Amino acid sequence: MRILAGILSAVLFLVVVAAGGAVFAIHHYSQGLPEYSQLADYQPPTVTRVHAGDGRLLAEFATERRVFIPIEAMPKRVIRGFISAEDQNFYSHRGVDFGAILRAIVVNVENVASGRRMIGASGITQQVAKNFLLTNEVSFERKIKEAILAFRMEQAFTKDRILELYLNEIFLGNRSYGVAAAALNYFNKPLDELTIAEAAYLAALPKAPNNYHPVRQHDAAVARRNWVIGRMQEDGAITAEEAAQAKAEPLEVRRREETEYVTADYFAEEVRRQLLARFGEQQLYEGGYSVRTTVDPKLQDIATRSLRDGLIAYDRRHGWRGAIGKLESFQNWAKQLAEMPVPAGGEIWQMAAVLEVEADEAQIGLADGGRGRIPLSELKWARRWVEGERTGPEVRQAGDALAQGDIVLVEPVAKDAKGKDLPAGTYGLRQIPAVQGGLVAMDPHTGRVLAMSGGFSSRISVFNRATQALRQPGSSFKPFVYMAALDNGFTPSSLVMDAPFAIQPGPGQALWRPQNYSEDFLGPTTLRVGMEKSRNVMTVRLANSVGMDKVADYAERFGVVDKLPPVLSMSLGAGETTVLKMTTAYSMIVNGGKKVIPAFIDRIQDHTGKVVFKHDMRPCPNCGGIQWSPDLAVPDVPDARESVIDPRTAYQMVSILEGVVQRGTARMISSIGKPLAGKTGTTNDALDAWFVGFSPDLAVGLYIGFDQPHPLGGKETGGSVSAPVFKDFMADALKGEPATPFRMPPGIRLVRVDAATGQLAEPGQRNAIWEAFKPGTEPRPGDYVVLDGSEIASGSGSGGGAFLPPGSVPPPGRTQGQEQAPSSTGTGGLY
């Protein structure tokens, strides 16, 4: 009995000591533990996805490529796969599975004896504690802390919350954090499309993803996957038949590169900047937002191609700047080509080496070892570039442009300039343009930016010339001067003297004598013709009469320039602005004078699907939860847009700008055969060439110029450089669309007038047009009033000017004239 009592006493003592030690260990290791309550609101860093208007992926922004999926949305087979593989008793234990720990101890004793790797016994809750709150340090201290935190977490959170954290946080290899990202990266599938075998493979990865790589460690990966399938069958998650079928399924991965992306680099970068400003860097890269943008992929492709073609066309007119490199020798020329980096902007073409030069062609070799030829007809454009955007002598033979060993950019061509078929292996010589530009296409009624190109290639520079480049708009600013006039007593048929005059800018300064581009004068000319022919002298005289303070007000109302200095040179477009601002301003002209704000983003949802931003803020209580049908009445959504101008004035300007396309500096665009309107613009010394215009439902603006401004060259204007780009864009964008006329608001009277003089047309007159007037302003027989003024005393544009008396017959105007004047003395400005 004494022996038994002694044994019991010893056992009791050991139990007390062990319990005391456990209490001490728990107390000791509980000190300074991380605060686990933060996990109640924790959301793992997830990828922000940006989508085009049609739903296709445009860009992703993330520090870790994780997709957050609420536990309620996860398929049961995925959940059961991880539970079977990692923690069979997850829903029954209280944070630590002591049975699993005892089994692991026994197995590890055997493993140590046999020299095998020891196994772990951390359940899912313990893994969450380690991954979120602790380090990966291998020690008993960390295991004790892990267990303590696991117990506490089980008391604070539901099992589903713990499982949700685990499945969205765990690293599964292949740049995948969380099961949703892994499903996409391994199988290019959403979770709900995974097979049992695929779900089991993902569940096999948490312990050591690199040991079960589906390609490099294929056999081990299949064995581990099949072990998980067996565990799922044991747990009753799947049937024996399903297990057999899953084990027989081959393990095949599908790369995510198959995902179809929309290419719009400048647009995506603008969206990134806006998201960064709205949410901050951490939320942008970790917040898991879903962003629906306004970009129309079809229009974006047209915009990218049209601007590139326009830049290339201008560049070819101004000569060949030479090869991009030279072969070191002709030995291993293909290898040299393959190892040479493609210059930024040249990625759309191929690199080639000139192997032989003959009189009528150059023989070339390509990086893949293939060969081709560049015929003389494809070299004719490559006259030597001369400073000042001029060109050297004509190319009469291939050697005038190329030499042996030159490394150049080429593109396959199938037809020559006359449309004749060319033999296979024929290439054209290409050159990365030195000139740049920006283009914006916008819905004029909503301000939604449908397409944008900020330059020839984002690889050259991510600087966005459509939104970031401040440039002077030149004559494309004139509509805002004319609208100020139309609201202050002038009509489209009002006559303004197009004749020489001088302005005194200020004491001690030389007189400023505005000039027309053609260096001629038309005499008394209607506002319409003045716009169509882009007459600078008329515009300055008109701005002086109306008052530059009013012109500045219109520029600010339309958002062209925030604070336009009220000096007369500004009437010719000397104030700096952007393509986006100009396109938005022209949108307000064609939409009837309604204010619009440019938008790149339609809607933003957070990771739970809640809408946190939307561009269209109009109230529509009857728009939600409706099943569409053809008989359904369209909800009445109020138009809360602010009016920036009388809609009748806006329509008068639309009509005048339509004349620019039909008879003026943009006549080439009229061949499209659709109602189009717009205005060319060329800045002083031809530093920039603009065109901004619209159809009834699409506004487009662009400029072309050098990043470090210098003249584009002789005879280069908005009409020759930018109008062709607008034409190409609109021809493709409106293909197949009906020829919708411009919408006329109430309160407009259409009167037939002489297109040249603005006077009432005679019956049967051939050059008559329908002119838009506000009631009571229509022309009357014998009423000739001309805004005159041979010299204006001040350049401030404070108003004034002399008029010929009614009844005076003006001299007939001439029809020639374009848009820009050469530089003159005085205040300068853009003509």
C-alpha cells in the first residue's frame, strides 16, 4: 500500500507540477502576444482589376496577385479539399487538435529513427495565427504562442471566418496568394469551375508548393493530389466513384496568359493615377477594387491606329534619319539581330539587317534567319532628313538610303502604292517618328472618354500628351471668341472687316499687326466665312469689339483655360490647354451647351461588390431590379446638367463649324459623307497642329507636335497634319452608322442666305445655304453693317470698333485664305 500511495503521490505531484508549468508557460508566453482582434475586420491584400466598357480586362494593380472570395461564395468541394488535407477535425476542435498532435509525435519518433523528415500538426486555426500574427521561426516558443492564439481566436471568431481568412491568405506557389488566385494561375478557371482533381491539387499545396510543382515535380504532385482525393473520400466529401475518376484525371495546367486583355496603355495609366488620388497607394494595390472604365475597345483600337498612322505620315514627309544600328560583322548576323534590344516604339515592327544593296532593292536578313527585300518603291520616301524638318535629294537608288550592315525596322507589305500585288518576302522601311501627339474621343452628352492615345508608344514615354501636355490650341480656340460675339449682338451673317490694322500693346512697345496665314485680306466678311477660312485679323477685331473679358469668361465657362489673360493675342489661341479640355469644350458645343465633366471611370466596387463610386449620379429610383423587356417603359431620368451657353448659340456654332468641313480649312473631311463639324488649329511658327471636331454623338480632339516644341516645317498646318487623323478616325468609327443630322433646338430660324455675303439669297441661287438665326436677327434687304476699325488704340480688347452705316455696299470678298500668319512684332501670339 505504501508503494502504491507513493506512486500515486508522485503522479499527483507530477500532474500538479505539469499543470503549474503549463499555467506558467501560458502566462509567460501570453505576454506581448499580437492583438488577434484585428483579424475581425482584416481583409487580405487583393488585386484591383480594371475593366474596359465591355467587361474585358484592361489592367491589374497589386502587390500580391490575390483575389478575395467570401466564404459563402466558395464551392464546397474546394473547402472540403483543404479541410481533408490540412485539418480533418477543424469543425470539432477548439483551435488545437490534440489527437493530431499525438499522432504526429508518434510518427516523428519513427521518422527521427529512420532519418525521414519530421511532419507538422498545425491545424487551420494555428496556421492562420502563424501566417497573420507570428513569424515562420521553427521553435517550441513559436508553437506555444501559436496554440495560445489559436484558442483565443476560436473563442472570438466563427469557424467560417477563420476558414475565410485562411483560404484567402495562404500562399500556394506560382505567384498565387489565396485559392481564387491559384485557380486562375494554375488552371485559368474561377473557383466554381474547378474539378474535384483540380481542387484537390490546390489543397495539396500549402505544406510545400515548390515540392509539388505541376511540371517540374509532376509525379510528386500527382501523388500528393491523389492522397488528398483519398482523404476527401475517407471524410465522405466525395464518393468512391468520384475519387476514382478524379485520380484518373491528368494534371494539366493552363497559363493565364490566355486571358484576353484590352490594350490601352495610356488610358490604363490615367485610370491608375485617378485611383491613386482617390484611394491612396495602399488601397490601390491591396484594396481589391473592381473598376469599370469608359473605354470602348473598338474605338480605342481605331484611335491608336489613327494617331500612329498620322505621326508616321508626317514623319515620312520629313525624311529618313538613318539606321538604328550597325552590324559588327556579317558573321552570325541573325544572332546579332536576335540579341539586339528593340528600340522603344519599334515593337510594332521587325528588325532587319541590310545584307546587300543593289540599284533597285536592298536584300535584308531577319532575326529568325529568314530573308527578304526592300524594293526601291518602298525607299522613295527615305530622303535624307535636313535640320528644319526639310529633306535632302530624291532617292534614285537603294544605296541613297541604305548601306550594307545597317540595322533597320521593317514591316511586311503586300501591295504597292498603286494597289499592285507584291511578291512574298517584300518589306517596307519603317522609322520611329520623332514627332508626338495626343488624341481623345468622347461621348459629348456624358463626358465619358471612349478612347485616348497619349503618344506613339507608351514604351517611349508614359507621359500622356492627351491629358498632361499643356499646348497652345491656335485657331481651334476661335469658336469661343465667336460664341461670345453671337451672344452679344452678332449673327453668323454679320460682316467684319478683314483688312490690315495695328494694335498698340502698351507704352514703348512696337505696334502689333495681326496677319492672316495667306497674307491676304478679304474685306468685309461674314462671321461664318471668317471661321471657315480661319481669318486671324477678323478674329482679333471681333474679340476687341466684344471685349476680351467676355472671351475669357467663355474660355473659363467651357473649361478651356482656367484664367485666360484678357489680352487680344489670346483670342488666337495663345492660352495653354490640353487635348482633353478642348475635346470636352467642343462636346459642350455639340450637346447644346450642357456642361459635362470628362470621365474615365463609370463605376468602382469594393471587394464585397459594394459600389463606392459611380460617374452617373442622376437619381433614378425606378432603375434597379428590373427585368428588361421590349414593352418596358424607359425610366424618366432628370437632366441636371448645368447650361454653360444658350443652346441656340451652341447650334449656330455647330452649323458654322460644319461649314469648316464643307467649305473651309477641313474640306478633306467632307468626303466621309456624314454630318461632321470641327476646327483646325495651327500655332505660331507651326509648333503644333490641331483638329477638334464632332459628329452629333462623338467628339474627337487631337494635336501633333514635338515634345520639345519646334516648327513642324513649311506648309504643315492643322489641315494637313491633324485633320487627316480625324478623318481616318471618324471614317472607321462611324462606318455603318446612319448619317444623323445635328440636332436643332427650339428657337432657331433657318433662312436661305448667300454663303459668301450672308445676305438673303435670291430664288434659285446656287451658292445659297440655310443659315441659323435667333428670331429677330435675320438679315434684311439692304442692311449692310460692317465691324471696321483700321487701328485699335489698345491691345486689351475692351470693346469698340467702327461700323459702316446701313446701306453701304461692301466690296466683294475673295475666297482664298487659310489659317495662320507668320510671326509679327509686338505682343506676338498665335495666328
